[in-house]
Amino acid sequence: MTKVFGGGTDVVRALDGVSLGIQENEFFTLLGPSGCGKTTLLRLIAGFEQPSGGEILLDGASLTHLPPFRRPVNTVFQSYALFPHMTVIDNIAFGLEMRGLSKTETADHVAEMLDLVKLSDLGKRKPGQLSGGQQQRVALARALANHPRVLLLDEPLSALDLKLRKEMQIELKRIHRDTGITFIFVTHDQGEALTMSDRIAVMNAGHVLQVGSPTEIYEHPTSHFVADFIGETNFLEGEVVARDGASAKVRLSSGVERQASAPKDAAAAGRVSLAIRPERVTLSQSRQTGALNGRVETMVYFGTDTNYHLRLEDGRAFMVRLQNHEGAQAPFATGDEVAVEIADHALQVLRD
Amino acid sequence: MADTAHRTPRALDLKYQPGFTSVAMLCFFVLYAPIAVLVFFSFNANRSVTRWTEFSLDWYVRALANEGIQNAAVTSLEVAVFATVFATSIATAAALATTRVARYRGMTAAYTVINMPLMVPEIVTAVATLSFFALLRTTLGINFGLGNVMIAHTVFCIPFAYLPIRARLENMDLTLEQAAADLYATPWRTFRRVTLPLLVPGVIAGAMLAFIISLDDVIITMMVAGPGQTTLPIYILGQIRRGVTPEVNAVSTILLAVSILFVTLFFLLGRRRT
């Protein structure tokens, strides 16, 4: 898919050669910073925008040139977009009525949906009389009432406060499980993406950088951007000395050699960027020859964990996260000289 | 209170500048004192509009019984209702065509052209309209009679009806219409079920503005109207030439009351937000 906005010299390539395959019944997340093209992609699937190039297929049939009202997909809008002049019941019934269902069928579906989102008592209210969380549920019920082939969710939880957002995340997972509908979920919140998705597509600047399960995306980011955008990451320089399929032997600047995971299209030899998660390494007292040596600059206590911010010998910053144990004294203090111990396969070779 | 933080500090508040109250009061006096005097003397028992004797509703009784006034009022209403219905319909279509479409070349030009009549001196429009109908009559032999006045009124009411309708459309969330389309509503049903119901306050406001503008018009009506097509303002103007009597005051006061009623409704509907 390609989507270009504007013309002449003022062109924005919102989507640049994006290609994705989404499975039936999948909870698929488009994750990326604002302006990465994730919402544009969702709007193309809904039919609110026309692609500049490419096709959208559903079960092999093209949706590309159908108007939004002929597509078997429904959207939960970021602003909810509930009809302010209609009651909750009329809002949920709207799509059913437009599809020409009988009055009794419509009433049955609406009751079922109100039950699904636990709003059976509020059917006669207008959207203006509901809280943000309740409006969110109505928006969800209105979209789901039509049993769409695909449900599109455009940052639906972004307007809710933290506690409600956590509740709705669990609710959404439950509803996804109960209905068996394919969900395409757009968010810029990496935590939300990791906890909810079956698969995630990480997007930036109109490109899809990586598609994979939350574990794959977190444990094996293939690019600098993905490693940096999701979770916390340390970056190191290294050299590939041997390559074997999805793994590579790399030599760090300190001279240590380790096995690392490597994406298929990464360099087979030469200098590469490496990523390593702060919780995948351990620390040991005192310097060691051939290890990554450094000094503890700051400690940040998080309850379950403590983050140690190190300054390595070559001047780089490096962060290590260690789990806290009950009753134990913190094993290191500010100013301590320490060595970072990296196990095999903790390192990830990056494409760029 | 939530809005306390946004309140203008007292030192910058225009209300507390020296002379603010006196200037404001002077403006209100100049604006409304003549109207107050006119209303006051419509209740005068005497024939004079400058010397008060005692309270009476005689002039209202007389005005309402006056056949000339009755006919003029009916003509005025016929013209105003016709102009309101058509001007509002056209203005609604124009407002949709300038807000609910992808930006097109000439959109700004269209907007300017629709609003231009507000900027053109009315006498110019009046003379042009007169010439237009004269041309129709002499070359094609077409004369719609009172229809000429109705058409002329419809035309100059369009921009007045257009403004509040467009304002309402611009404040309306576009995602509502997208949501309707997403829920299988065709463009027509989206309009019927979502756009139009939410647009109603704007349409009513536009219609009332058009109605008042039509009811009050003198210049264009005077040029276009033929014999026997006297509207209320034209009738009042004719009466004044023969000297002002409290009867004219009474008719003017009734017209004023109708205007105030409409302006109040206009204001209330404008405030109602969905």
C-alpha cells in the first residue's frame, strides 16, 4: 500500500510500500509514534481514504474501491464519534437498521451487545450523560453489533485514565476472545501493544519495520528504531566474526566474543550495532580484563527492580536492571567499579 | 470554579478602565432611546407623537382594523415565508457544498461569491434587480407579479441564511459522518439520520434571520414591487409622508415585537449545543 498526501513539491508519503498479512481471529496491533502512518493505514482499510497505490484484500476479494458503507469492517473511533442526538440503544442499533434487519432482530442484537459491554442499565441515556469509559463501551458495542469481519480500533483507550485503561485492556481481550472477530488495533503505547496483541507491526515514517509476536518484537528487535521504541535498550558496537543462520558470533570492543541473534538480512560480516536489554545482563564486583567495565553513576529504585546507570570505560552510558530480593541489601552502591556480564544469546544484532 | 484560571486579570479587564460604563451607557442610549420613544407614543391617546396626554390602546385597535395595513401585512408575510423557505434550502445546500466535500479549486471563490451580496450596497442590488425584471418583461414578456418580489427577496436572503448554517456545519465533528458511513449508511441516509438532525439548530437560525431580513426590507422591495404589492415597511413609509401619527408607531411597535421574538429565538437556538 502507498498513500501520498498533497501534490507538487508538498508531498507527504504517509504510507510507503507497506505490505501486511493479517490472520483471521488475530489481535493485530499497528504500533508506532504519531505520524508513522498507522492511522492512515486504518483509515484506508475502513475506506475513509483512497490509496495512491496498492490493494486491500479480504479473503481474496478486493475492498480497495468499495465505499466505507459497503465494507464488512467497523471502526471504533478515537473520539468514539457517538451520535449525540441518539440514545445508547439507537446508537448501537444504527448499523443493524442500515443493514435492514427487522425490529426484533435489531432489539435482540442490541440487548446482547449491551450485555457484552455491561451497560444494560444505560440503554436509554444519551452519550452526553455517560462517562468516558461508558462512551468507550458504547462505541465498542456499536461497532461489534454488526459482527464485522474485521474490527478496527483507532487508539480507543487513549482518552481514558490509567486505571480505566488497564480495565478496558482486559475487557477488550475478553471481548476479542468471546466474539472471535479479527481486531486491528492502533496504538502508540508499546506497553498496551505488548500486553494485548497476538502480533505487532512496528511502524515508522510510513514503513513497517518489523512484524512479529510481542516476544519476538521485544526479544529480537531487528532494527535500531524497534529496539529503541519498545522497552529500554542499551546499544553496543561489535564485529561479526562468524554467521550461521539466525545466529552470529560477534566480538565486542572489549574483545569478548558471544553468540548473538541476528536477523536474516543483517550484515554477515563487519561492524554492526548490537542491542541488549537492561534485564538480560548481570553485574559483578570489580573490574575484569576483557569484560565491559564501568562505574555505577546513579541508582533508581523501582520496588521490584533497581536500575543501575553505568558509565563504561569508553564513556558510553549503559543501564542494568536487577531484580530486588526480599530483605537483601542492594548489592552495589553509587561509585562502585563493576563488570557487566553478558551471556550468550542476550545480544541482538541490528540491521542498521 | 474551573474557569477562574482563564479569567482576564482585573488590571487588563476593559470593564475596569475609566469611562467604560459611561461610554457603554451612551451607546445604548443612542441606539435604543429613539425606539423607546416610538413605542412610548404608540400608547398615546393624543394624535401627537411628541406630546403625551394619556395611555390608550386606540392606535393599536385602529392599526389592526386598517385594511391597508392588513393587506400590507399579508403581503409581507407571503413574501417573507416564500423567501425564507427557498433561501434557507438553497443556503443549506450551499453550506454543505462548501464544507462537506474534499477541497476543490475555486472553493474559496465560491465562498466569497455566496457572501458577496452582504458587501454590495443594497441600492446597487435594487437597481440591478429592477433592471433584470424590466429586461425580462420587455424582451420575454415575463412578469411574475408578486413573484418578482418573492424571487428578489429569496436571492438577497441567501447569504444571511448561509452564515449560521455554515458555522454550525464547521463546528460539527466530521467523524460522526464517517461513523455513519462505517455503519453501512449510504451518503443520503448519513445526511438524513446524522448530518441534518445535528444541523437543525443552524437551519432554524438561518431561516429566522432570512425571515427578519425579508420582513424589514425597503429598498429592493420599493424598486421591484408593482402597484398593489405593498409590504408593511413600504406602507409605513407611505404613511409617514403624510405625517406621523401614533398609528404608524403602533404598527412599527408590532413589527419590532415580531423582530425581538425572532432574535430571541435565534439567540436561544444558537446557544443550544449538542
